[in-house]
Amino acid sequence: MAIVGVDVGEGPYVVRRFLESTPVSYPIWLDSPRGESADRTDELLQRVGGVGLPTTVFIDPRGIVRKVRVGELSRAVMEDEVQRLLSR
């Protein structure tokens, strides 16, 4: 299983400041500097059906999006969703 954070619409400086106060142990994807990439994080959010932030996307081991949740999640909800995906 992998967990990846995706920042939408903020630059590295803002993300770095956030991570100084709220460290996480997983990688955070950021937009490339303008012109370096055709894909943007806001487009990724739209592709998975996210309509707000935070959005959590649960993808099964075969790469199929199984659930999209908008809003904060408790640890218990996150653990339940992960267990369901891993038991498929």
C-alpha cells in the first residue's frame, strides 16, 4: 500500500511551511514549475472526481478507484477503508 499527498494550487514554499508544523511520513506531489508538465494537480483532482479539499481517493491493488471521499477523515474511517481494499 502507498500513501501520497497531493497539493493543489500551492507552491513549494507554502507546502514546506505547512509540513514544518504538520510533518507527514509520505511524499507530497506538487505542480511542476510552469511549462514543465502537461498534468497539473488540479486536473488530477478533477479526474478522480474530487470536488473539494481535502479529497481522499482509495485505489485498490489493481489500480481501480474504489472510493472518493471529500472532507477530513478520522483514523478509524481511514483504517476501515484500507482494510476493505486490502481484503479484496
